[in-house]
Amino acid sequence: MVVLAKAELEQIALPAAQPPPAHVRAVDLSAAPGAARAAAARALVSACEEQGFFRVTGHGVPLELVRAVEAAAAGFFALPQDEKEAGAGRPVGYASKRIGTGGDLGWIEYLLLSVTSAGAVPAASFAASTLPCAAAAADGSLAEPSCPLRELLEEYAAAVRRMACGVLELMAEGLGLGPADAISRLVADADSDNMLRVNHYPPRPELQHGSLLTGFGEHTDPQIISVLRSNGTSGLEIAARDGAWASVPPDADSFFINVGDALQVLTNGRFRSVKHRVVVSSERSRVSMIFFGGPPPGQRLAPLRQLMGDGGRSRYREFTWKEYKSSTHRGSRLVDDRLCRFEN
């Protein structure tokens, strides 16, 4: 359970206004080649231009796998706090309430895990003592028997990474890019910086009636693409171009896709990374899983020439993913506009 002092609770309290529901465009990834797929590609591009956010159906990720991962994650977060915190303080692993290095707080606990190109979750991402089925080896890595949670997360990460690449290939078609892997290769590379975050937002504490808490504060995702799934509990909100917030209705069958900062750069601002947040207003726990598709650390990022047009001006200077990612970790707050430092 997340533990916050009174002053911290006051810091993450939000006004009680409930925003209207968002209209989220749906894109069918299983559309047959030809007119149907072309229509899906156009719908995807329009969604990225209008909101930077959409949901996908026909994604091919087995719902049985999704539910198994959610159940295993809920089991992990139900462990005693001292067991979960055995891996706290690592670059990857378990953490609670503190988000990033800028002092942001949230009513949240989470696992942040690195993912290889094959979808594997390295054993070092876990503290052996935090896994209910794992035995600790002498070096602190996982010993046999292996943990079902880790195995499920590996299977899930591999499936969602394939789906994310499929989304980016459909996006390339809609943008008229060639080859088809013009963007997806950045996520599929052996050195791609892919991450998986498993969030748990516990039921809210007893506060004044109608109060809301910040689960995860207002921000954009720095990567190319984010693939989100939750356990059917509301709380996610997205901001429109005019800054107005809208709540995202839960969806038991779809995955939600965020345009990230890196994709905004690649499209020279044609696509906009969506500002979003999570609020806690329910007595029900919310579990969400987000796959972050990032490029290799040394990958140079700049607007794609095919999207610049004749004589087009680049809105962003060229930089590496490592450079941009480092800039987001230097004490910046979630709400900060990080891309402004790289504009021409």
C-alpha cells in the first residue's frame, strides 16, 4: 500500500470537477489488405493529428494473456510492503509514490522494467525476494523455479511489441513512407530502449467527499509510441489541443496508443504527443500496463525528410535518444515541456 504523509496527500489532491468523456477513434489492425487497410491507415493518421491518441482493435494480443498478467500483477502488489521494497532504488524495479527525479508525487506504486528486443524481461529487473515464487540465487538473480509473473510479463511484452510495430507499419503506410519499417525498425532494433511499466493505483484513502487524487501527474511520454492497457477501471484523462481535459472510458478489449515526443519530432510536429494524466477517484484498484517503444540510445532523431516537403523547415534540431532521455531525467517535472529545448 502506498503511504503518504498528510502534506503529501494535500500536494496530490485535485479539484473535484469531472471532465466529459473523450471520443477516442478506433483503428482496426486486422483490416484486410486493400481498401479496408488503407482506410484504417487514414484513420490512424487522422487520430495522431487530432489527438495523438487512439485505440486499436484486432490487435492479436490474447485477452487470456492480458487477464493472466493483470492477475499476477495484482498478486505482486498485494505482497507486504517490505517484500516489494526489497528492490527499491534501482534504475528498474519497484517504486512507489515518487515519480522521476523532479519531486513529483502520485497515489501509485509500480514496477518499471527494461525489455529486450525479443520481449525478455532481464532477471536484474526484479529483486528476487519480491517475487512470491522465486528463490534467491547467491548473486541476487532469479533461481529456479522461475517466476510466473516474470514469464507472463515476458510473453506480454513480446506480444505488445509486435503489435506496436504493426501500428507503426500501418502509420508508415498512412503517411506514404517507404520502406514499411521506416519507423517500426526504431522499436524493433536489437538495441531499442523498450520499457514496460506496471502501475497500481490503490483505492483512495478516506478524504473529503468528492475529492480526487493525482495518480500520475500531467505529462507527455518521451518515447516513440506507448501502448496502454488497464483492468477496466477509469482514471485516465487526456488533454485536447485547447487544454481541456476529457476522461477516457474503460475498454475491456482494446489497447490505447499514445503518440510520444520522439514521434512528434520524426513527423516534424504533424503528430503531437498527447498530454495525459491519471486521477484516482474510485474505491476500486486500477492496474495498468504500458509498453514504451523507444529507439536505440545512439539513434539520431530528426524530422523524416519524406515529411518535410520541398523547402520545408525542420522544427527540431537533430539529437540522439540518449541525449533527449537524459534531459528528461535532470530534475525536470512531469508537466515540463521537454521538447522546447530542442526546437530550432
